[in-house]
Amino acid sequence: MNATIWHNPDCGTSRKTLAILQETPGLDLTIIEYRKQPFERAKLIQLFRDADLSPREALRTRGSPAEELGLIDGAAPDAILDAMVVHPILVERPFVETDRGVLLCRPQEKVRDIL
């Protein structure tokens, strides 16, 4: 099985999710540190669609510039997506994509649902 994690090594939940993935036998794992390799808009759209989330639901508000950028109240989905491309820290984490689907893995145990 293939799996990709959009990972932030400074995030405890992301590190714990990565550990679960690394302990999974037979997994071909790709790790993308999204702060170093930011998201493309089309990829965000696909991830959110496949995880059944709106850009607002995937918006990280704590520890991000979301409020300063005016994204908390009433921002259009396109504005949120555009900001996420420029400021990848706005994307809640970690997202994991496998052959069985895409999930925002908070809490980290959710990743087991797509393994």
C-alpha cells in the first residue's frame, strides 16, 4: 500500500501519526514536509474533497496567522485556499493519503481507518 503524509515535524500529532505509518508493515511511505514543500492549490482541493472537508474545516486557526489574514469570520473558500498556498501553516495537520482514502488524522489513531 502507498501512503503520503503531509508532515510538520514540530507537531506532536503529526509525529505520532508518522510513527504509526512507519510501523505499518509493507507500507510505501512518502513524507512531505509541507512547510518546506508547500501545497499546490489543486492538491489542496483534491485532499479536502477526498477527506470530505471544506477549506474552512481544514483551516488551522491556533498557532497560525488565520485571524490576522481575516480568515476566521466570513472568508470565502477560495480566499482560504489562496492563503493556504502562500502560508502552508494554515493547513490543519496531518493529512494522510493512502490507497484507501484521505483523512485529517486528528487524533493520530484516525490514520488506522485508511491503512
